[in-house]
Amino acid sequence: KLLDERHWTQLAPALEEAREEVFRDIELFNSGGDVPEEKQPLDAGFIEYPRRLLDGAEDALLDRMNESANTLRGDLDHLVLLGIGGSYMGMRALFEALCHPYHNLLDRDERRGMPRLYFEGNNLDNDTARGLLELLRLHCRDKDDLNQRWGIVVISKSGGTLETAAAFRIFREALEQYYGPDSEESRRFVVPITGETGKLRSFSEQRGYGTTFPVPDGIGGRFSVFTPVGLYPAAVLGIDIAELLRGADAMTEAFRSAPVGENPVLDYVATSHLFERECGMTTRILSTWGNRLEACGLWYDQLLAESLGKQEQGATPLTVVNTRDLHSRGQQHQEGTRDKLITNVIVEQPSSRPLPVPTVEEQLNQDQLNRLEGKPLPQLLDAAIQGTNRAYAEDQRPTADLLLPSLDAHTVGQLLQMMMLATVVEGRLIGINPYGQPGVEAYKRNMGEILDGG
Ligand code: PA5
């Protein structure tokens, strides 16, 4: 037995205190009062933002996003999303979890009129940037044909992130060449999402882009998935953004009111924290069961690493996709060093009709699969989950399960909000400010000096 009930009971008061601190943070944030130095930045705005948007705040921002998204989607067949880190990973998570797995390969009708989506500006990769420009050149030759029109959503809170800014120049140049530099399309088909002030904001004003959306002050990049950063492109892709917000808001309410032991946020923090503190499990494996959850895992990797990887502390996150990675990392998780806590993310009901393994004539049964008698893939997956958990348990390797009844906008809203809340609670519990990322500045500074000849 690695831990027993006593450990959870003893941790409960500290967890309650961490939750209260998070709500004191919100009060302080809402009051606009002076924030003590050790709490700066205090980007607690994400916690109540879903409710605020649902209540019509920010000048009915939710409606405005939906309306603009409807228009843009009716005008374009290819959308290039430029952004990095928190300005990219949330939308990628939503896209992979909630859109058709082969979305970009479908015809426009099969995509129900939603544009294809491409991500760029999240690296300095010449080959992918060139590859996308080439693809757009090959597929977009007649700007008057709806199926051949493309546009850009550029997301950068600061407006000063080199990867995104460089990509924006490159893709903007291509767009202006396509539609003509002074055409109204070259303005209409660029939608910047940025802070209230900053380089991209002032450029957008100067260039006369008609549609822009804000990245609110007080919400940091990796906590911004339920602001226009994630919501606007999600709306363009036809994702039900109000339902995402309802899911997120429901999680905030559960976090606010449910006691330890019935509170998904606090219980997740307790499990992760106790296994790290008591058993030295400093690697947190997020074991996603299904390809569509991989990008949610990568989004979480950033959230945990950038929020708590400070002052020589913070667990190391690692996302795996099973059963795929049982055939790669599985060996190490079963028999390697005992520093790993495995949290499964399991979707209970598939979103599509179960696909049975066909039964074949006996002389073609070399693979012996007839014994499965047409069992569907979800049943095979379930056996893999149970079999894996059992194998870990037999070797005293702990696992926890996060169960999603289905994969839809509501449950994804709940899941992502739960992880953001858990991250800030854990930060308060271990005395690390979860907001801000001072360490990221070091490489940027050096890179700037090198490029400037320093
Ligand atoms: O979490 C964060 O704050 C970062 O990952 C940022 O989102 C990332 O660096 C991009 O910043 P910006 O939106 O200012 O371009």
C-alpha cells in the first residue's frame, strides 16, 4: 500500500485553505486593489470568465464572436491560425477533440461549410511554413471562388512574440499578394486577437482590420482557452462555444461548493500532490485513451510545466496516447523507475457508432480474431484499459482515472477548466505562483541579442 486514507484526511485542511486562497485571489483581482509582489502577476481572471461571458459581459462578446465566426466561415474555405504556446495549444486541443478526425480532408459540404484549419506561427520551421504557403498557392488560384479563399486569425496577447510575428508578416504578405494589397478582402480576412494595447493592437488599428477580439487583461496565455483566443477560432470551426463555457462554469461551481472527497479539482490535486510528496512520483503521466485527446494532453503539459516548474520545483508532465504508446513507452511505465503517477483520461461513450471486428471464414482465421465474435473497438479498448490498470496495480504502480461520459463541448469545457483550477490550487498549496513564466524570457533575451549581433 503506497498511501492510505489517513494521508488524504490529513491533507484536507491544507486543500481547503488553498481553495480559499484561490477565491481570495479572485476577490483581490475583481477589486482591482494592490497585489502583493509575491502574487504578481495575478492572472485569476480565467476562473469566472466563462460565467461572465454566458451572462453577456464584455458587450455581449459571446454573441459577437458567434456572429463574426458565422460570417467568416461563410467567406472562406481555408483558415490559417497563427499563434504559439497559450495562443495556440488550446485551440488545437479543441480542434482535435471536437472536430471530425479527418476534418481537413473532407469536402466543404461534408465539413458542413466549416473551413479547413492550419496551424502556423508556433515554431521557426521553414519547411512547414513553406509547405503551407505552397499548399495555399496550389489550392487557391481563383479568389472569387469560395472554395479557394483563405484567411488568417493571428493570436498574440503581447504582439511581440517572434515566432508568431514573423509568421504573420510572411502569411500577410502572401494574403495581400493574393487579394491585392489594398483590397477590402486583405483586411476583412485577417482577424487579430490580441491584448488591449501592444504591438499587434496598434498595427491592427493602423492597418484598419475591421474585426479584432481582445485577450483580456488578467488572463494569462495558458489560461486563455475560454477567451476569444480559443473560443473565436472554435466558433469558426462550428464548435458550440456556449456549451464549452457552460461546461467550464459548471466545473468552477463544483470546485467552489463540493467538499474534499467529492470535488474533482481538489481530489485531483490531492492525488497528484500526495504521490509526489510521499512517494517521490515527480513524473505525471496523462494517459489519454484515444487519439482525439492527445492535444488536450499537450495543452496540459504546457499548463503544468509553465505554471509550476519554478524555484526548482514542479512535477514533469508527460502525455501519452494509449493504446498506441503501450507499444513504445509502456515498458518503462510498467518496469522503469518508480517516479510516475499515471492518470488515465477515459471517454466512456464513443462519439461514433461502434465498429465491430469482422468475423471471417475459418480458413482465413490465421490471426485468431474470430474468438472476439465481432466485438466492437470500444470493448477492446475497455479491456486494454482494465488490463493495463491491473498490470500496474499488481506491481504497485498507482493509477487514477478521470472519466468523461462522452467527448463533447460540455465535457471538454469541464476537463480543461478542471485542469486550470487544479494547477492554481496546487500552486497555492506548494507556495508557487502559478501565473507568469519568468523562465521563458531567458531564451528570448539571448535570441534577441544573437539576432541583433550581440
Ligand atoms: O502561457 C503563456 O503565457 C505563454 O505560453 C504565451 O501564451 C505564449 O508565449 C504566447 O504569447 P503571446 O500570446 O503574447 O504571443
